[in-house]
Amino acid sequence: MSSPTRTPTGEADGERPGAPGPDPAVPGPASPAAAASAVDPVKSLMLIHHDLCADAVDPLEIAAGLEARGVTERTARAYRHRDVFALAEEMYARAPHTEDHVAAELHARPAAPRARGRRALARLFLLPLPALLAAAGLAAWPHTAGRPRLPLAAATGIAVLLALRACLRRGPLGSPFPAAPGTVAYVLLLLAAALYGEGLISQAISGGPDGSWAPRTAPLLALLASLVPAAACVRAFRRGAGRRLGSSRSLDDFAAAVWPLLLALFALYLCTLWGLLGVSAAALHQATGLLSAGSLGALLLLARLMVQHGRAEAARAALLLACAGQFLALASLFASRLPGAAALATPVERLTAVGGTGAVPALACSLAVLTLLVRTVPALSRASAHAKAAADAPDEPR
């Protein structure tokens, strides 16, 4: 049986348009080197991806890079290999290993056990710190009255934000990729809505705002406490994906093994967050907000995962969608007071009549979660996402 006809780049006829295109460094079909490439097709592929082969630390990095550049299982078979992983192993074995390459391998080795232990203890204390600071501020609140409450609230808020920033910079929740512009502002708006949003909606429906209303601190306290299970789930997902990346023999096998792990850890985090919401609501004698705060926590976790794996724009779009939904609900309530515009408030009033004031943020965040989840599962099921994140991840104990 004759072998499939290949282009000068080594691709089979009929390959999809996303596959790697021709490179000027590849010799033309009439040259003697081209005839050698027909006998040794991997050599031509290594010329096209010479930068990937030169900088790779292991074959898995080459496999992930090939996948990111559009090389599929069908392309690997055209190069006489059963899958992309086998093709990457041969490319890695044949690539020249320079001194810089050896230095990169040495740099990738884990730190000494004593140093890892010190970092683990530091992060073990750092993760629950935002919730502890918020709980301390809430415990001191009943013992203050009048003007001292304003400095207490300001000091508690600043301390919580600084601790939260430290949590998101180091350890399992840290990210080697920068967040998209506006992401932090959207997160702060959503947290402010969790504190005051339901009270403002209730005031707007009743004709206010008139006077002040108490913030709902129980959801925020539970969200801060959920940093610990969120970090555990993120770390478990990173380790599980790394093990599956090493044991899988094809990209399809890796994707089929990773997405159930992602959904299982996501469900585990949601159950833990709902438990924390129940505990904080009982301690502070407030409503639990299982739907509103639960959907917000799920959105923040998915957004963080996407930022960690270089998909910051998708995370920002989902956060913006949640903010826009709650803003439009409030805007419709206030716009309904204009002459002849009373019908604008009807959807929000009916929604709150059925599910309470928490139904508005719950619906907005749930739509954002579903939108982001549709993009998260396929994005994090790609080997290229984990190889890049693992190469650039902040140092953490293994």
C-alpha cells in the first residue's frame, strides 16, 4: 500500500487548515535535502519546530507545544507515529541538548525538603488568614458604637484585602499569568454586591433607598474561609493533571481523563462552600444565601483556574457578565420610576417574589458560571495548558 502524499512540511493531503504551515527553513521539493526529509519526515518537522525542540525540558512539553500549534493525532500518523506523544518522544530524543537546556532541567528539580517544609507551613497559615481577620473584625463589631466603628471597618477591610492579595500571589492559588485589565475591579464589585446588593435591591423595590441597611457578612465570611478548600482543590487538580499527562498515550486519552477530575473537584468545592455558608449563617444569625453566594464562589474559582492557565480574557468576560446582570437589575428598578416605565421593574419584582432578593445575584452569577464552565472544561483538558502552567507556576511544595 502506498504511503499518503505529503506536502513539503510533512503534512498529509486533506489535513485540517489549523495544522502548521510551511517554513522558509524547510528545503524545497527539488533539493536533495527534501528527498532525505521524505525518508526521515520527523527531521522536517523538527526544522519547523526547532525552537520548541531546543527549549523543551521533557517530551511532554514538546507534545503540549505541538498540540497548541495544531498538530493532531492524524498529523502524527502522517509522520509514522501512533500519536503526538510518541512523536514528541522521538523529537526530544533527537534534539541537541545544550548547556542552557541542562541548566533548565536542574532548575526544574524540586527544592530541598527543609525549604519545602518552611514554605508549606507559611502557606498553611496564610490561606485561612483572610477569614480569621474578617472574623476578628466581626467579633469586635458589637463592642463598638458610633465613630469607632468606621475605623474598625476600614482597618478590617484593608487587612482582609492585603491577606487576600498575598493568598492569590503565592502557593496553589498563585498564577504565573497576569490577570486581564479590569478583573480585580469586577471581583471587588461582586464582593461589594454580596455585602450590600440584596439590601439595595430590597430598598429599591420598596421605594428607597431610605436610610441605611445592615450588610450581609455571612456570605463574605464563608467565601473567605473557602480559600482553604479552593487551594486544596486547585492543587489536587494540578497534581492529577500532571500524573495523567505522564501516563496518557494520546491527547484524546489525556482530555478524557482530565475533565472528570475537573468536574469532580469543582463539585467538591461547591459542597464544601455550602457547608461553610451554613456554619457562618448560623453563627451570625443571617440567611445562608446558598444560591447567590454559592454561585459567586463557583464563579471565582473557575475564573482563578482560567487565569492560572493563561485564559484571563475568558475569566474577565464571565466576571463582567455577572456584574452587568446585577447592574441591569438595579438599573431597571430605578428606571421604572420614570413616567410610563413601570413595566421595567416587572421581571425583577417577579423574580424576587419567587426566590427572594438573592435570586437576582444568583441568576446573574449562575449564567456567568455556565458560560465560563463551557469554556473551562475544553480549555483545561488540553495538554498545552498544563505544560505551560507547570513550567511557569510559582514555587510551591510538592
